[in-house]
Amino acid sequence: MGYVNGDEAKAKDITQEVFIKVWENLESFREESGISTWIYRITVNTCLLQLRNEKIKKTSTQSEFNNVVEEEEESKTTHEIQLKSMYACIHKLSKENKSIILLELEGLPQKEIANITGLSHEAIRVRVHRIKNSLTKCVQK
Amino acid sequence: MTTFEDLQSQWKKQPATETPENGSKQIVEKVALIRKKQNITNIVLMTTAIILIFFFFYVSAYKSQKPMIGLSLMIGALATRVGLEILSIRSLKNLNVAKATEIFKKQMIGYYSKRVKIHFIITPIIIMTYCIGFIMLLPSFKENLSSGFYTYIKISSTVMLVVLSIFIAKQIKNELEVLKELKQ
């Protein structure tokens, strides 16, 4: 949900695609990593593949989103507003950073995130620190 | 003052998305739909090629040189385009999604860089070849068809060319955008 800016239909489509890819690639799973890491990799890569289906409408999506937030602000709880604002801030990140922070938000150990992304543990540690700061600042605005 | 930990706890408080009861059925349906779409594309492309080949013999294009070259160029351009598209779809399918994201991203960049080369070098050649073939056919169209139908063919093919060029330009723009985003 975080990857697609809270769009449930898109999230459902991607989930289905992930299931299909897991099924198709099951034979190639060699137990070099845990099954969860392997499935997370497929999920992150499938999200990356979605780039080709995206329309180049980032700016309009953002302004539409802001309008929605303003309209709904009164009826929604603070929790919901903050979540919406988090979705919007995550949406602003690059694809790679988006994946990393979503895995961090899910509570995955950084070592496993490094395993999924193929970056070094140290690089992930630094990257997560930077994204955490920018995300917190963005939500506070 | 909101900290990241506050955000994380808010994030985890989100209600879990309900698992649809007929989830597996939906996935099976989706797979069937994907296969159906691929089949439809293949059928459309094959039908176009068959129609052109049929037309080739129907107008006895092989009897005179110019229409023969014209039609051959058109069929050749179309066949090259179809072949490239098939190869492209195959190489996209061959990307290994189970690899670490960094490796997968490099594979994707490689795929899109190749697509960009195709778009900027091969596609213009294909379109030009197709147009040259069509222009070479025009005199025989003029000879064999009524003037109304001949004008119709000229206008409709120009419109088609413009529409197709816009469509291809949009596709190129989209793929360049993907490549730019991947390289970020």
C-alpha cells in the first residue's frame, strides 16, 4: 500500500502479480536465503517493474492528493491524516529509497534489507538514517 | 515533535488489509487474462502479416517489379517490428525477479537502454522503409483503383502514420522516463 500511495486497487494488482511470480520462480529457489527474504526480493522487484505501467502524472497526483487531504481533514482522525501524509511523503522518494524505508517500516532487520536489495549492510544503515530524517521532516510540514 | 519511531508505530497501527476469500480464484483468472491478451496480440500481428501476404499474391505483385519491392519492403518492415517486439517481450520475461534489487535494477536498465537504442535507430528505419514501400505501391493503386478510393487510401494512411508516430513518441517518452527514474 505504501508503494502505491495508498491505492488499494493497485496494491491488490501488484500482490496478485507477486503471487504469480513466486509461483513461476518457485523452482529456482535455492535456499541460499530465507524464503521470506526471497519473497520480499520478488515483491520489491515486481514493484520496480510497475514503473513501466505508470503514467507520467506525478505532479498532478501530488496536487490531487493534497486536495483530498484538505477536504478530508475535518472528518478524519489525526491518525488517518498522519498516515495519508506519510503515504504522500513516501511517494516523493525515489523507487529504491521507497522500497528501503517500507521494509524498515515493516520492522525488517537492516541485514535482511541489505540481503534483499543487494546493497551492503553499512550502505543500508546510512541510507535508512537519511531517509528517516527526510521522511520525518516531510511529515511534520 | 514527531520522531521516526512515532511514525513507525502509527504505520504499524494500520488495519491489516483483509484477505479476499476468493483470492486464489482471482489470481487464476488474472493468469488466464494475461495469456488471453498475449494470444490476442499474436493473432492481430499474424493476421496483419497474412493479409499483406495474401494481398501480395492477390494483386499479383510478383509480376511487376516496383509493386513487388514496395510490398516486400512493407512486409519486411512489419515482420522486423513484430520480431523485435517478440524478442523484447521475451527478454523482459527473462529478467530474474528473484535476484537482489540492485542486480535486478541493472538488468532493467540494460533492458530499457536496449529499447531506447531500438526506438532511436531501428524504429525510424522501419517506419521509413514502410513508407517507402507504401509510396512505391501508390502508382499501382492509382492505376487499379477508382480515384475516390485512391484519395481515401492516401488520406487514411497519412492519418494512420501521424497517429502511429504520436503513439510511438509517447511510448518512447514513457520508457525514457522509466530509464531516468531507474538511474536515479
